[in-house]
Amino acid sequence: MKNRSLISINDYTKEQQIRILELAEEFENNPRQNILDKKVISTLFFEPSTRTRLSFESAISQLGGKIIGFTDASNSSVSKGETLKDTITMVANYSDLIVMRHPLDGSARWASEVSKVPIINAGDGANQHPTQCLLDMYSIKKTQGTLDNIHIAFVGDLKYGRTVHSLTMAMSQFNTTFHLVSPPELKLPSAVKKYIKDAGLEYFQYNELEAVMDKVDILYMTRIQKERFSDPIEYEKVKNSYILKNEMLAHSKPNMKVLHPLPRVNEIEEAVDQNPMAYYFQQALNGVYVREALLAYILGFKD
């Protein structure tokens, strides 16, 4: 696995994904290890990010690595018309590994084809977000004790939600039952549903959030992503489709946990934060351990 890019969650086998989760547990128990000393990691964020960027930078720092990069493409030569190919080729000369977020679907795969160092996809448009997927899997395993026989509900923007796409693909490797809650305009794409069908698993589609509250082990809330809509009127139609309130959790399974890739807008009321079923802030912290595991794995310090 040394020097292998992670662009799609499907780039890693089920066994390799599980190994990352095992390593993440090791790093949770001992997060500060100086194994990336003398390594330079570039973080190229062509699109805004808080948790993904900062958790990567925290992971790099705790492992003793050096960070270079940018958080705003307007402050880079991209604003002068530099192509993605030239940017990646140039930055690869300065780095041992590149973490990249970009608004265009497929951009991370293209970057990996022109880069001489590994690329980690930190989100490419509405396509994939494999590191978020791995931390979601880690969060499910920590809270449920297993990845098998889970009932999971995805709620909100299933059409453009790259976190939902990646996690659906990954959880289709396990005996998962999927509950898909969305407005008709934001249903899970057929290409992603195919992973469920090909695995011989079941999925159910709903328009109402209340319909799944007593059925699931994981309630995966997502925001309706304004930035993915070309027509503001279409966004206004669906922006407040689902809002999770404390009282809605009253009859949920006792083991149920609420996940959210964050940021939230108003789809989870703040009162839910105090509910023991709320796990989204711990989920974000888990991202540091998972990304430490990935960096160590790709760069050959762990196998």
C-alpha cells in the first residue's frame, strides 16, 4: 500500500479499510507519535473546509510532519490561470504526499494520474469523500461494536452528498439495510444504489424523517448543500426539508446514534447536542485518528 493514492473508497479492499480502522484505534490510544519527522505534506483546499482540513493538519502535526499548502485558491497561481495539472506537478516537487479538496467531480483522480506523490482525496465536488467515509465507519464500529447487520438511515441531500455516496459504497460490503430519506429532487443516484443492489442488500425510500426513527441504529443527517444548486429557487424549495428535534428521538432504539459530517445549518436543533444519542462532535474528533492512520499507512510507517 505504500505510496498508493486514496481517491475513492473503492481504491481500498474491505480488508484494507478494516486495517485502517484498526490503526485508527491504535492512534486514538496514542495519538502523538513522531513518525512523520522530515515528511512534508501539502494540503490544497480549492474549496472551503473546516473539519477535514484542520483534522488533517492536526494529524500531520501530532505525527511530527510539516504542512504546506493553501486554504483559498484565489491566493494561489490558480487565480492567474494555472491549470490543475501544473499546480499538482509543481506541488508534488515539494511534498511527500498531497491532500486535496476540489469542487469538480473527478479532479482528485486526475490529480493522482499526474502526481509523482500520493494524493488523498479530501472531497471532489459531489463525487466522493473517502476519508470522511472511513471516519464514519470508525464511528459506527465504535458505537455499535460492529459494522455488520446495521440499519442506517441517510437523511437529506442524498443526490449531491459525497459523504453519503462513499459510505453507501463501503457499507454495501457488510450486511447493511439502508433507509433513504430525502425530497424527491435529492434521491440517492441510481449509480450509487447499484452498489446496494449488486450486494443483494435491501434499501427503502421515504419522504418523512419520522418514518425511520424507530427502525435504525445509525441516523446519518446531512445538510441541504446550497452550493450544489445552480438554481436558487430549487434550493429554497428543499432547504428545510428535515429538522431533527429532541422529542423525535424518544422512541428510537437505545443504541441509536446520530451522525452528521458537518457543518450543520439547521437540520439538527442545538438542543439535540445534549442528547446521549448525539455523536457528531465525537465523530469529527475520530477524523484525526483515522487520518493519522491513513498518513502512516500510505507513507509506509504502518502496515
